Amino acid sequence: MQEKEPGGYGKWVAGKKTKWITVLVWVILAVVLNLIWPAVGEQENNNAANLKENEPSVIAQMVADREFPNDSGIPALIVIHKESGLGTEDLTKLQELTLQLEENPVPHQTAVIPLHKLPPPALSAQLSEDGSTLVLPVFFEDEADAEELGQGLDGIKSSMTSIFGTNPFDAEIDSGDELSARVTGPAGISVDATGLFENADVSLLIGTVLLVLIFLLLIYRSPLLAVIPIVAVGFAYIVTSPILGFLAKQGVITVDSQSISIMTVLLFGAGTDYCLFMISKFRQILWNEEDKRKALFQAITSSSGAIAMSGFTVVISLFALLLAEYGAYERFAVPFSLSILIMFIASLTLVPAFLAIFGRASFYPFVPRTAEMQAERARKKGKPVPAPRKKKESWIGNVVTKRPWTVIVSTIVVLGILASFSPQIKYTYDLLSSFPEDVPSREGFTVIGEQFSEGELAPVQLMLDTEGKDTDVKSRLEALDYVSIVSEPEEGSVNSDILAYQVELAMNPYSIEAMHHIPDLRSEAETALESAGVDASGDKVWISGQTATQYDTELAGKHDSRLIIPVVVGLISLLLLLYLRSLVAMVYLVATVILSYFSALGLGWLIIHYGLGADAIQGAIPLYSFVFLVALGEDYNIFMISSIWQKSKTMPLKQAIKEGVGETSSVITSAGLILAGTFAVLATLPIQVLVQFGIITAIGVLLDTFIVRPFLVPSITMVLGEVAFWPGKRKVAAKEEQVQTFH
């Protein structure tokens, strides 16, 4: 008589025949999708706009393009420097270079400042005060992307090497008599930014896979078990990539190097966690269930709800980024949420199929067996029957159930102290400051700041419609202590009443201080118009340039934080309420994760500012970290509280808490270490924004793993008792009911 297949959805993905079908479906999906659609990496757009068309700086740039068109294109600033001073021979060779670039332009070049046409006095006037530095602008096509700009810059480097006999781009800047050159400005920054992220992709993927593999081997000491999650995540990545590539090719989404880099970390970190939740439940049941298929189906039934809930929490939280005004936030939404969606589907289908195929062998050489199986195995080998496996009592479970108030107070004090440092954080929106100090564009910018004026690198363009009336704008601007130079006005080509002033600031134009002077400049211009009798002056002033763009970036980021953070909290709260049917539990689960988020920010700032010496962190990091930490932190809470809720149906609540904490302790600790480790891999990259994001997120995951989940949440549950289930009620076991009635 044929054995009846156990019930549940497990039979559809991990049955005798269906396990092979499940694996085959994933293989077919991976192969077909990659054959018909491009990989996501082929559809990267690292030059996508971050600000909407209605932002003031974007409108101003449109006015500038119409009234003051720049036919030259994207500028690359070649910074030529010699500590001992640029001599006549150096200047002659530079004139030879500009002549060559004019007669034989490099790829995508549109113009070059013709030094070869300048008489000696005019040429000498281009040098810095000490005669050590000259900045040569070379312009490229407006449509040129980073790769094409790189081709042009390579041509310039080749020409300079040929003319000077050595490659000045390899020379140290402070090397005395040796001439050095660096490329900065918009073109140099674009090429360097793209290069850093391109190099990050490969090293990040290799580093993440190796770290996950090592962690799994150390934790489970089973080669096969270490490979199963990585293969599952690999399939999820291979399936996700062409889907995202197709959406990007169709123009539905935009992807860039940064989002793909972080998506890789998220997949391997969170994806491995979901796999471990299933695997640990399977191993736990195998100690008491001889039939591996029954054990697997029980594991699927008991863990799939928590895994699905955890996955949906992250997916919906990341989807909330679609509400963002700032493009870099919005571009994260679909890649992140789709990759997690596919990953948790893989953890509920492909991982059970692998476990069904390999069975107990998945855990070799430390195979979980029932007491009867161990006794039978010992008899066959002629060895003494081993003592029955004793269930270890969780010391954490004992602490949180015996001294819950002590735990609550002490953990809140620790987390509160760390959180108190978060208001001290300083932020920056300067892309250059996120580069390593030895990146050419940053080195070139530093030399310009030291030898000329930092404001010269990115002047602010202030435009105003005077309606033909005389104004005192120039004198007003020159009187400001934070302004270095104000150019003579230039008339608009379409509307001659529109005048443009190039304003060089007396500070780093990328700094927070410079950004916050944009409203002051606007106010001065509006006041000047009003004094001249121009009505509605607020609509007749436009400010463009990198400083204005960064100011709008800051405002857009603050808007997105005010909108997205409450939405994420609301969505997660709703999901928890639907899943647990407890308003009280929902409140303290969300509150504890928010507390750990602010603690991670505070501790992260202490490490980044005092440990690594950074003056500020990138302005985008708090929102990124919030979405990740709150969503991923709730994963662990959901998995643990699900165990407590399940056990509370068959035993007293105190015992359920003790056993729930003990049962989930090892797997959540393992998962937390792996997730924190994968985010920490970001800290090894040469890009400060990823380093800072990696540090803060890894800290947050560790705080959730070792403080919030094992200590704070179960202690609060213990103190609240039956109230934790309100407005629902706990299904009390019959024996406990009898005890309560007796008392």
C-alpha cells in the first residue's frame, strides 16, 4: 500500500516528487530569464537626476540653460602642480598640450582653454600666487556619461605623458620638483564616483559570499548546510537580476551602482536569515522525529508564517521608499523590495526542496537523530548506547523571567545613553567628502582650495529678472562676509532683463555652511529687486550651481524622512497587529526597535566621528538606516514572539517565554551575526557613504540581536503578562486553567 503524502503546502514544494519539480522550476527560471532579459548591471544609470523638476535649483538650471547656454559642455579641471614652482619649460609644454588638444581633440571633447594663444604675462597670471599651480579647464559633451568622460580623460593623460616624458597623474602632489596632475571638477568627480562603485560591486559580492560561508561553517560545522543558503540566495539573485534589468530597460525603474551594491548585501544577509529560520526549525524537530519528511513538513508549517511575515515586513517597508522625492531614495525601493520578495519565496520553496533531497545528511557530520535512532546506530556499531540528549536550559530565559524589571531598566538605560548622542550628529551632502582622500578628484580639489579659492571650483550662479531697472545686487552681494568674488552681470540671450552673477563663496562650496547661505543670497537679491521697484521679487530670483543643488537635496531628504518614517512605522505596526492580533505587543515591539535605531545612530556617530575622525556623516544615512533597521529588527522580534505565542497555547506564559527565548536564541544570534557581518563588509569599501551606512546598520543589527530581542522584548512580555495579548486573549492550556481555578 502506497504511503500517503503528509498534508500542508510542504507537499507541493518538498514532497517525494515535487522537491525535484521545485528545483527544476528555479533552474528554468534562472536560465530563461537570463537568456531573454539583460542583467541589472548592464542597465545601470549613474547619472540619473536626484531632484524633481519642480525643485528651485532645477528650475534655476533650466533658466540658466535657456538664457546663458554653455556651449562648452561638462568641465574637467586639470590641476597641474609643482611644489618648487612651475617653470618656463613646464608652461611651454602645457601650451603644447592645449595646441594638441585643440587640433586633435580627445574623445567627446568640445573645447579647451587655449593656453598656447596667451602671451607670457597673461599665462603667468593664470598661476597661483606662489606660482606652483595652474588649473586647465577641458570641456566635454553634455551627453557624455562617466565611461565616455573616462575615455576622454585617458586621452589627456596619454598626451601629457607623451609631452612631459613621464606620467604626472602618477606623481605625488607634494613631491618637490616633480610635476603632478589631477583631474577634478564635474567630469573628474563623475568618473571617480563611478569607478569607486564599479570596483565595489565585485569586491562586495566576493567578500559577502565568503563571510556568509565562513560564518555558516563556524556556526553549524556542516559543509553542506553552509552551501544550501548560499545556493538559495544565489538563485534568488540570478532570478532578480534579469527582472530588474528588464524593468530598467523598459524605463519602469532606474538602477545605479550604489543600489545594486547594497541590494547584494541585503540579499545575502537577510536571505541567509530566512534560510536559517527554516533550517533551525527542521534540525530542532529532527531530534524528536524519526521520519525526515514529517519533520520537514512540521518545520515548514511552524516556521513559514513567521518567515512570510518577516519578509512582508521588509518588502513593504522598502516599498515605502517609492514615496520619496529624492531620486536616490526612490531608486532603492523596487530593487530592494523585489529582491527580498524573491528571496523569502526561495526560502519557503527552494530551501525546503534542498532539505527534502538531502534530509539528515544536510547536517553531516553533526546529524540530529532521535534517541531511538542513536541507540539503534550504537548497537549496530557495537558501541554503548549514548545517554539521552538533555534539553539545555536557557540562562537568558531564566534571567528575563526571574528579573524582568532589572533587565528592562538596565537595557533601556544603556540604549538611552547611546541614543542621547544621536542629536549631536553633523551631516554633509558633499559627494567629494565621501571619497577616500587619495582619490584624484578630491586631491585636485584640495590643491585648488589651498592655492586659489575653494569657491572657484563651484561658483554659485545667481540670476534675477530686473525688468530693465537698475539694482544694487552686486554691491549687496560683495558686502557679504561669506562671498569672495562677484562677477560683472551677464545679460540673458532670450530676455536681456535677466542678469546673471557668478558668485564665488569664501568657503568650501560643498560644505553645510555654504549650503545654508543659499536662502541668504536669495533674500539679498529679492530685497535688491524690491528696492528697485520690481514686484513679486520672489518669483524673479533663481540660484543654480552645486551649492544650491545640495541645499535642495537637504530639504528633499528632510521631507522624505518626515513622510517615509511615519509611513514605515505605520505599515509595520499594521502588519504586526494583523499577525499577532495584539495592540499592546505591536506597540512595544515597534517602540523597542525604534529605540535600538536611535542607539545605533548614537553609537555609530561615536565610532565614525571620534574613532574614524569624520567631521560629519552623509545626510542620506539616517533614512536608509531607519528603513533597514526597523524592518530587519522586527524580523527577529517576529520570529521570537511567534515562538512565545505558539508555546503559550500549551504551557504557562512564564514557561513559554523561557522556552521561546531559549529555542530561538541560537538561530537569531547566528542570523544576527551573519546579517551584521554582511553590512560590516560595506565598511571595507573605499566609499565613505557605504562605510558609514555599513557601520551604523551593523551596530543596529547587533543591538537588536544581543540586547533588544533576547532581553528587552521578553522582559516586557513577562512584566505585562496577559496584558501583552490585549485586546486578544491567550488560549490557556487546560492544565494551567485548572491550576488557576484551584488558586
